[in-house]
Amino acid sequence: MAKLVGILTSGGDCPGLNAAIRAIGKACEDAYDIRLLGFLNGFRGLAQDKSIKLDSSMLSGILTIGGTILGTSRDKPHRMQIGGKTRDMTGAILETCERNHLDALVCLGGGGTQRNALRLEKAGLNVITLPKTIDNDIGYTDMSFGFDTAVGIATEAIDRLHSTATSHNRIIVVEVMGHGAGWLALEAGIAGGADAVLIPEIPYDIEVVADSIRRRTQRGKRFSIVVVAEGAVSRKEHIATSALWAERVAAKDPVSIESIEQKLKAYRAEHIGHTIQIAQKLEALTGLESRLTILGHVQRGGTPSAFDRVFATWLGTACARALHENNFGNMLALQNNEIISVPLKTVAGNKKRVPPDHPLIESAKLVGMSFGD
């Protein structure tokens, strides 16, 4: 009797999700006689039993399409807003899986999805996850799909900003996404030839950044490009949040991790306009006109890059094989150019941040880039 597997996409959308769905579906149907049932809008659709059959006609032509045909949400199984109240919908999710006679569940998502998938595994479900996020901050995988496309989009934006910056002798401050990790800012900054990059892992001193810009001006440079990760922190802010980060690193269980991350998120919310303040301070300290560009959700949009299409397809077919072999309770990850299985209990709660001694940091500094440290 053919297996029936549920699949959902959770968290923020990103390029490559449809490529992964397509690969899982086609490999399941053609190679392993596994049927796929797609749940709409993440864990909410699973809790409410809203689904569509993912047959070959549904999967046709979606390889190059951005976003996700299943829709997504940031709902958590154990804390979901239903009728204006926060409810634990884990029981409803288990009932949905039983009612549909699901043999397993595949969850495509970022760090939060890995933790939620672990909760469902502990509740008794057979679960496999795939790592997707433009932030590239999921632990135990060298890369997540969606990241390469986002780097390309941010790099193109920086390229375009060079011409307007030099025409007006301006400082252009560019804010990119990345959550609490600096991978996107670092790689886009290097690829786009930025003069300074501010990332969460290296607390900055705005005076140091301004000094690097003043030295550029003295050498006859007409402009400066400063790339800022949305989670970048000054040295002062780092001191204020360092205790929370220490708790976050030491925490092991998903509930504690989520609680600490909510506190960090609340602190960042109090500092909305942070990047605007960076632009204003640089203008005051250097005497150069400064302008701010926030790329925002454009980094998530559009067709996936060739790399993300290939990578998502590779992960998707590996997922189909894992389903066939009953290899559950794992996230499929890229390590040393191989797809391997990593236990969800190992992945959940482990955020991959940029090590301050990473070779890319050294390389960037050697070509003159400032990190404000």
C-alpha cells in the first residue's frame, strides 16, 4: 500500500521552496510510489486540516516560481491564535494526521520550523525537515536554500547604489535582512564592494566607521557604501544584550530558547529606526550627505537562482529517499558537499552565526572593508 506523506512550508517565504516541493513530489511519485498531501499556510493548515493533493499536474511548471504554492505562516503548533485566543493546537494536528492516515510529515522552514518539528516528533509524528532561509543561520548545514538568491538580489541593489552614491558624493547606508546573523550582509557586502559592513557578531563603534569613511575622503574617494545587517548592534547595545545572548547560547530546550529570543526581539523592537540613526550619525560625523536604503522583503522575492534551484532539488530528492527508507526525525543538511541527516534534537535551537575569525572576515578586512571594530 502506497505511503501518504504530508508537506508544509512554514516561516517566511523564500526562493527555492517550490523547487523543493516539486523535487519531493516528483521523486516520491515516480520513484517510490509515495503520495503527497500539501497543507496550506504552514502549521495552521495542518491544525485546521486544509490541504491539496500534490500530483504531477500541480507540480508542473513551479521550478522557477518564487514563494510557495502552499502558502506559509509563522504559526506555532503549541501557540496558535484561534478566535482571538492563544491555543495549543498540537492535539488538533495529531488528529489531522490520523484522520488523513499520514505516514510522515515534511516541514520546510528555518530555525523556528526546526523547533516546531521537534515538538511534533516528540508528540509521536514521523517528521523530516529541510533547511530554508535567506538568513543562512540554521545550524549543522553549510547552507540553506534561498540564501544564494538573496545574496544575488542584495548584491545587485548595492551595485546600482554605487552609481547614485558617486554621482552625489554621498554615503549610502543599505540595510539587509539576516535576523540575528550577518551572513547575508557579509557576502553581499563583499560581492558588492561595500566599504563598511556592520553585522550582529561584531559590535561596532560608529566613530570607527566614520573614521574609515573620512580616510576614504582624504584619499579622494567620492562616496562610501555601508551595508548594515538588520540585527547589527553597537558596542553599547551589545553590552545591554550580552547577558541575554549568553543565556541563548547556554539554553538547550526549545521553550527556553524561544523565550529568550522573544526578549531579544522585544529589545530590537525598542530600537526601531536603528539603521536610520546610523545614517544620521555618519552624516554628522563626516560632514557628508547620507542616504538610507532598506531593501526589505524584495530580498525574499522573485525567481530562485540556478544554485538554489539545484540545491533545493538535491535536498528534495534526498528527502523522498529518506521517506522511502523511513529515515525520520532528521533535518537533511549540506555538509562538505554531501547531503546528510542530522537529528532534529541536535539542530533545534542551534543558530549558525558568523564567527569573528571566519576567513571571509579576514578577507574583507584585507581589501579595506571596515566592520567598525
